Amino acid sequence: MTKQQIEDPLKLKVTDFGPIVEAEIDLRPLTVFIGPSNTGKSYLAILIYALHQVFNSRINFSRRRYFSIGFSAIQKMSKAEIRVLLEAANPIVSVLESEGSRRLTLPRPLAELARLGIHEIAGGLSNEIARCFGIGKSYELIRHGRTNVMQIVIQEKSYDADQLLQQTISRRQQPECTSIVSAGKEILWNFKDRDSLFKERLISYIQYADNKKSSKDDLQFMAIEVVSTLFSLLLPSLLGPLHSPAYYLPADRTGVMHAHNVVVSALIASAPTGGLRPVDTMPTLSGVLADFLQELIKIDQKKRGMTRNDIAGKIEDLILEGSVSINRPPHINYPRFAYRPHGWKKEKDALALANASSMVSELAPVVLYLRHMIKPGNVLIVEEPESHLHPAMQVKFTRQLAALVEAGVRVIVTTHSEWLLEELANIVQRSKIPKTKRNGEIALREDQVGAWLFKPQKSPKGSVVNQVSFDESGLYSSGYNEVAETLHNDWASISSHIQNHS
């Protein structure tokens, strides 16, 4: 987990989105959504996933993409303007030459190019939202009863007057997206060993461009290389956590894990006659579910995820009491998942996942993702991590989610579990104990954890989202105690009636 992720979290604001009237949250290293059903917890989680899909480095913000953005902008500049741009990059390169964390200030020419890049790529956000939700147009998500627009705004918390982007989606117009990156914006940049090559390239480009005899074509080429290389270094700091790849584990993972083999078997069986039969109308999958299935299908056993801190192994040992494995029959090259309880020595005796308990099926994708895909700096979004888990196992799993955050993975969960919240409160409280006296127990600081309550209201109809802080007893006030009190009062009333009529 980098210093940037803690000091400069992003603020996400939405209005009239699905069932949500208004929400304003900070994306913390561990973000928890709580509240009644049908209040928009999954809506907001899927939106965050869509934002990551648009902005993460695996897909859009590559050096090649910024080369094309820089090319189109710099081609329109005069020779004098190009020299001003290169001169503006000089002090940035000087700061990059020093190791460690540094504050960088974006000069106006570079801030304008950053704005152009973010604006261009953010233009695809509306379509990505629609894909992730599995709908035709993103305007279908405008809150029912509202005929105007919904808005999505991303700001850096440290710079409330300076938003990265604002997406406005209307029923009547094309989605509008604006992005603002101010001159003078400070960026916290953390030097990494792999950045050395980029720095050397930048320095050589700028030194070459200082030659007064350079032609305009030479200067254009140098400027494009400088801009694309510079932003490949700085964008992770500018965009914060949104620059990281995200993985989404949807609700009902048990059903998906049980069904995917059946679906694939049916596809394989029908393949030889695919051109001979009329094509039936197939139901469409939401993007988050399609991505989840695709990630499972393409799991590479050789690729390793969280190897330094084997949290996947701890989940297997402490909760599953067995191991999850993958094998690929050579004739179809499609993964088959199995579970082998501890004590079963022969791999061939392992249970097909469909024959294992719902708890195993629910947590198997978590184990597989951690072991083969997720790395520090990535984002893991888990819907209802408590599903199919006994309360004692919910507590153990919560500890492992906190361990992931300690290891540098950002985690977002939606939950109805009071056990999860109470254990999370203990984990935060434990951070107030000196580290030497914690006996190795997991602890997270209060600023690393954010809990937000989705609360329904009647007028305007929908839910509002507010941060939940510790109450006087050191717990997150979730409203679950009201349910417990109602149950207790009912029990007391029933007991009283029984006594009076016995």
C-alpha cells in the first residue's frame, strides 16, 4: 500500500443513480457498504468497478495510448509552443531524478495534456457502466421518478475544488463528460526501481531537444515521447486507486461456480451442430458476471498472485480446512475446480466443486483470485462476503480481508453481516494498542477503513449514503441493534402473554 493511497484518497459523489438519491464516499484501503437490501450498495460497487475498468492501466492508460493523445495535441503546436512544453517538463524530470516520495507540481502545459488524456478516455465511461450492469443504455440507471440527469463526480479529497472528472448522463442527450486537471496541482510521486528506464529516456529526450538546431519535426517527436513517457510515470499518482486493476466477485458465487461447468458442457455438446440449428435467444450477462466467468476460465496456474503473504493458504487452512485446486483436461483446456479436505492424501480423490459445501464454493473463487491473479495495489470487490458462512467463519474471513489490506490490496465489500462489522471494529480498535503488544494480531488504522450506511427515505424516494463512525462503545453504528431490540421486545411480549394465560 503506497503513501498516496492513504494520504490522497479519491472522493466519489453520485446523484440520482439507481435507487441512490445522493452519495458521497471516500475510496479507502478498506471500504464497507452496509444497509438494507435494495438501497444501492451493489449499484455503487459496480459503478466503482466500471470506473476502474475505464481508468486502469491494463486497459487504457498505457504509454501507447498517451503517445496517440500527445501526438494529436502536439501536432497542432507551433515550434515555440513545443519548446515551452519541453521547458515545463524540465523541472519535473529534475524531481524524478531523486529517489523516494516527492511532491510534484504540474505546470500549465502538462496539466492541459493530462486533462485531454483523462477527458478522452473518460468518454467511454457511460458505455462501460451500461456493460457492467448488463443494460442497453446507461440512462436506464437514472433514479426512478427522476426525469433529469444523474451525475458521477470524482475528486481528490485533498483538492475539493479540483475534480478529476464529472460525468452527466441524461435521458434526452448524449452523456457529457468533463475533466479538470489544474495547473499547479501537486502530485505525490513514489519512486520505484522499474521507473529508472523511463527517467533515463526522459533525460535523453530533453537533452536532445535542447539543441537549438533541432527541426520542428524533431521537436515534435521528442515532445510526444516526453509527454507519453512522463504520464506513464505520473498517472498512477494522479488517478490514485482508479489506476489499479480491479476484480469483482459478485453475489451468489456458489451458484455461478456450480453452474459454469454445466454451461460449458452444453456449449461443447452443441458446437458440432451449431450451424445446423436455429439460434435461440440467449440471455445476456451483466459485465461484472461475464468478467467473473472469464477470469475463472483464463486462470493460469503458473501465474502467481499474493505469493509473499499466502492469505489464500490461510483461508484454506483456517476456514475451508482443505485445498482448492485447478486442472485442465487436455481435450478441452477448460479449468475444472476441485476441493480436497485436509487428510485426503490422494489428489484424484478430490471432490468436484459442485459436490463440495456451499461455503467451499463461495470462498473458492477468493482463494483462486488471490493465488493466481491479485497482487498488491489491485482492488478486490466482494459482494456479501458472509454468504453461506457460519458467524464464526465470517469473523475469520473478515480478519483475512483485513490482512489483504495490510498486504497492500484495496478491498471493497457490501454486507449485511453484524459479525463482519463487529470484527472490523475490533481490528480498528486494536490499532490503538502498541504494535509490540498485539501478539501479531491484525490491526488497521481508523483512516484506512471507511463504512458507509445506505439509508432509505420516503421523500424523495430512494436512499442516501452517509459515513458511519465509531459510536461510544467502539462499534460501527449500523442499525442492526434496532433489529435485535425489536426481536427481544417481541420475545418479551410473547413470554408475557404465555404467563398471563397459563
